[in-house]
Amino acid sequence: MTGAGVVTLKDGTQALIQPLRRSDGPALSAFYQSLGATERHYFYPYPVADDQGDRIATTAGRDDHITLLAWDPEATRVLGYVFVRFSRHHAEPLLGVCVRPGAQQNGIGRALLTRVLEAARGRQLPEVTLGVHKDNHRAMRLYESVGFCVCGETRNVIQGVVQWKMRVSLTPEEAGERAPRRGG
Ligand SMILES: CC(C)(COP(=O)(O)OP(=O)(O)OC[C@H]1O[C@@H](n2cnc3c(N)ncnc32)[C@H](O)[C@@H]1OP(=O)(O)O)[C@@H](O)C(=O)NCCC(=O)NCCS
């Protein structure tokens, strides 16, 4: 299960979702450079390096990462990025997602999340967790609609704030008990 495919977005246009490849570094760097203050605050509160995407692209194909990119129909611009990391260095599989400014609220975030969770299930991961700023209601609404629940708090030491920790179970029994809500 790779999570790859074409999706039709809310405005009728299409996006191509595919796993990160090593050659995607420059396009992923351009994606990071396109992020505004809101995306940086909620998703990546660190300096963005010129070769940011190249560094991330070195993880392509690794068996402890699932990384999907959403591309415009011409496959020239990265519109969105989602990852689940679950190496032995991480206590629990951790998810992050971001959509390019100007491409948000068009269904890309939901498409990326749905597919990365399918892929995580395919890799037999029992659960996926994430940390979200308590005022990021848009992201929380989306996470809840695909089955995540708040399961506690987590300290974000970089920004000095306490965030919600959210979790989704991917085991058939628990997932069945908490079927995702559709339509937010
Ligand atoms: C959060 C984010 C990933 C959502 O992706 P998106 O492509 O904009 O979202 P979608 O268009 O797929 O919308 C999915 C759901 O999000 C919620 N949502 C989207 N825009 C919203 C808004 N303006 N207000 C409230 N909820 C909103 C809705 O529940 C929506 O459900 P719907 O599909 O039934 O309409 C994206 O907005 C983003 O990158 N934000 C900045 C970075 C960030 O916050 N990342 C998450 C860090 S934890």
C-alpha cells in the first residue's frame, strides 16, 4: 500500500499523491520556502535550510518513514506534505501534515491524511500520534474527522507551549469502535 493516486479536489481540479522520492528534494525545498507565518508556527517553527527538501528526500524509501507528497496536475509544485515517522528513536509513530498557502481548504489535507493512515495500517502500525497547538481548530477538526482523539497533552519545548496530543488507533477492533466521522 503506497497511498499513491489521483484525487479530485473540492474545486474540481486534480492532485497527484505519491510517495516521496529521492529526486523530490528541490520541489520539497520550494514547498518549505512557500510556507507563511501560520504554517511555520503550526507546522515547522524552525529555520528553513536552502536544502531542506534534499535532507528530507534522503529518507525516501526508508522502512521507518511513510512520506507522501501532493503535486499539482503538472507535477511541478508540491501542494502538500504528510509524514509518519516510526523509527526506534520515536516512542510512538508521529504524524505531521502541511498544505501550501493558497492550496488549503481544497481537500488536500484530508486526502493526504486518509492515504497516509491507510499506508500506516498496511505497515501494521497499531496507532499514530501527533501534537497540535490548542488553538489550531482547523487541524483538530480534520484530525477528529479521520478518527483521532485527544489523549493527553505534550510539551512543545521549541515553542514553550503545551499542545494537545492526539492519537488514532489503527487496529481493526478499536478502529471499528470509533469509526471516523465524515464531513467534519
Ligand atoms: C490543517 C491543514 C493541514 C488542513 O489541510 P487543508 O487542505 O487546508 O484541509 P482540507 O481542505 O482537506 O479540509 C479538511 C477539513 O479541515 C477542516 N477545515 C478546513 N478549513 C477549515 C477552516 N477554515 N475552518 C475550520 N475547519 C476547516 C474541515 O473539517 C475540513 O473538512 P471538510 O473536508 O469536510 O470541509 C492545512 O490547513 C495546513 O497546512 N495548515 C497549516 C499547517 C498546520 O496547521 N498543520 C497541522 C499542524 S498540527
